[in-house]
Amino acid sequence: RTNYLTFSAPFALPGVTLPAGSYTFESGIPGSYDVVRVMSRDRGQLYFTAFTKRVERPRGLPANRQIVFGEGSARVAPRVQAWFPVGGSIGHELVYPAGNRQLVQGTN
């Protein structure tokens, strides 16, 4: 599955903070549904590849909402906690080092 997402502000993934812009989120890499890659929109730059945990779409999360952000401080880029591919009820929870993993609704 491949989705193109545009962020209006910087955001964080495990080990990297990316500026506002358009990105390609991809799963279903041969051999593992649970691997997610994040690349530039044109796929020219790879920013992130990691195993994720499968997670069900939270109740009340609108069907068109693809990104869920974690809680954080106002002075740092919000962390992407989960990505839900378009049309999917199962998403990918990103794994961060120790910290709050509670899902909260965010915008993309």
C-alpha cells in the first residue's frame, strides 16, 4: 500500500524529524506487511524504514484520517504514532524508544 501525505508543519518519526512537505508512506514491502518506509514524494530520498506493530483504527477516528500523532510538547515536532493506509481498518503503530505511546487524534 502506498499513500501520499502532505504535512503543514514538521513531524517526527523514530530517529528523524522531517520538515513540512509531501511524503510517500509505503507498506507491504515484499516479505513483510509490518515494514513501513517513508520517502520523499518522488521516492528519490528514503527517510525511514522500520518494523511496526499492527494496530486497529481507534473508534471515532474518521475514515479519512490517516495519521495519528502522539502527545508531545509544544516546542518539538509531534511524533507520528500510527499510520492508517487509505481504506484500512488496520494500521501501523511506530515504535519509539521509551516514552508515552498513547494514541491521540491529530491532523495531517
